[in-house]
Amino acid sequence: MSEPIRVVVTGAAGQIAYSLLYMVAKGDVFGPNQPLILHLLDIPPMMGVLEGVVMELDDCALPLLHGVVPTDDPAVAFKDVSAAFLVGAMPRKQGMERKDLLSANVKIFKVQGEALDQHAKKDVKVLVVGNPANTNALICSRYAPSIPKENFTAMTRLDQNRAQAQIAQKLKVPSRQVSNLIIWGNHSSTQVPDASHAGVEINGSVLPVPEVVKDAAWLNSTFVETVQKRGAAVINARKMSSAMSAAKAASDHMRDWFMGTQPGKFVSMGVVSDGSYGAPKDVIFSFPVSIKGGKWEIVKGLEINDFAKKLLEVTGKELEEERQEAIQIIEA
Ligand code: NAX
């Protein structure tokens, strides 16, 4: 057994965290031989609820969990952490404009960026889940200049997993047989779910998904829209937003970042853009990445058709606009 690592989850009294904490604490992310100490951050009015979450974690009697630190102080929450799940954010309330939402969140992620900068390990891996996730990650990174930009990522893995599930259902195969789905761009309704480089394993060989589906119209419309609107569909049915699946996606994202991807396989993550595939530079843009030794690399050289190129432009523009609005708020 190695020494315990410290892992922070923000929004720890919320519904995603309720599933995520269990997954992390039982070894789904850092493996069965990695003990950990969980730092749980939430806001002062939620400290009572958080106490209940701590009691439940205690009562799980998990062998890998060496301690729990509940707090409303970012300086305590981010102290010496090796991994950060930034789930907590200001939710969109009725009548709230995008700008109001951005404004509230820019403030939260500025504070958390500064706290990471001062207190976290310099190689901390940060995953932003709280929306608007891409721009929140960008802001967080700006306020943590001593931590490499590559260490700040945003979650589009839920969209990727949703896409994988749609293809698996269409082909009537278990989802593990489907791989290399891509989500491009922003985690918003402009995201671009793309199955054109995906593979499906049938009788031991991997075949291109478009050739097996043989339904370009479905892939370009129904598939894309179903993935884009899946979050709203879950809210309609459950009267609450996706939580279990969001927690699973956050676990998948961080596990792959720490453990790496299989040869020939890639996953989608919102990462700092180098301008690949015509995306704007210096926004957090979701790309297909392969991961080795804890470092991600954008998969280069994939062919993009004209239809997808146009959609990539739209989602890139939206991210540039969000960045501009966020900077205006900061500088105001
Ligand atoms: P909940 O409202 O259940 O929980 C959020 C928690 O964050 C609350 O306990 C709240 O007190 C806390 N919080 C608020 N401000 C905080 C701060 N400054 N520091 C620490 N904690 C703070 O929301 P939940 O359903 O858990 O969703 C959390 C976030 O994930 C939301 O922003 C949501 O939009 C986002 N999502 C992102 C997804 C993605 O794929 N990137 C998908 C799922 C989810 O919708």
C-alpha cells in the first residue's frame, strides 16, 4: 500500500458528490492499492448536510479511506491535494441570464484557482464539472499561474458516455464494445458529438461505426440531438439533473488521466486549446486525447468533414464569447 493522497471534492453536499464520493473512496479512480484522504468543500449553509455525508462515508467502513476533512474554507480544502473534482457551482435559477450565471461562477472559480495556486500540490490534476465547465476551468487556471495550464480540464465525459450508450443501443451490443466517440467543443448545447472515428468490436475485430450503422442521416441528426439534449431529457424524467451518470463520468475522466488510455483508444476532455482542428487557441475546448504517464495529448490528424467543421466553428465561437464575457466580469 502506498501513502495516502489527498483528494478534494467541491460541492460535496450536492447530488453529484453524493454518488462521486463513494466511487472515489472505494478505489474506482485511483485504484485498489491507493489509500486516500477526502477533503470535502461546500458553503457555510451546507455544513449540516455535509456532516451527514461524512457520517455516511464513515459508515461505509471503506478500507482505502484514511480520513475525511469537511470544510467551508478553500485554504483547508485545497491543502496538499493531488486531485481536485470541482463540482460545486452556482446553479442557474429561473430568470437568470447566461451572463449572471457566468458572473457568479467566475467569482467562485477565481477564489478556488487562487486557493489551488497557494495550497495544492504543483502537479495537482483539476477536473471542473460545475457549469459552465469549460470557462470555469479557464478562469480557475488563470488564477493558478504556478500550476501548469495542462492540469486544468473540463468534463465532457458524460456526453461521451451518452454517445457511446446511444451507439451501443443502436447496434444492440454492450457499451464496452464501442469506443473512440468524440465530443468536440463546449459542454453546452453547441457541443459536437461525433461518431465518425468510433469503432465497434464485433467477433473480435474492431469495425468503423459508420460502416456498421449504415445510416448517415441518423448519425448526423438523431444521434447528435439525442446526445446534446440528453441532460434535459433526464431532468424531465427525474425532475433533477443527471447525478449518478455525472459522477461516473467524473470518475472515468480522472481515472483515465491518472491511469492512461489503452493503445489506439482515446477519450474526450476539455483541455487548453493549441488551435488544433481550427479551434480557437487558449479556450478550454473538448478534444479527443490519448493519455500516458499522467499527461494527455490531443489526437492529431483525424479527418473532419465539412458538416462537422461548421459545427466546430460554432462551438469554438461560443467559447470565445464566454471567455470574453468572463474577462469583462473579472476586469469590471
Ligand atoms: P447540487 O446543487 O446538488 O450541488 C452543488 C453543490 O455545490 C451544493 O451543495 C452547493 O452548496 C455547492 N456549492 C455552491 N457554491 C459553492 C462554492 N463556492 N464552493 C463549494 N461548494 C459550492 O448540484 P449537482 O447536481 O451536484 O451539480 C453540480 C454542478 O455540476 C452544476 O453546476 C451542474 O450544472 C454541473 N453538471 C455538469 C455536468 C458536466 O457534464 N460537466 C453534468 C452534470 C451537471 O449538470
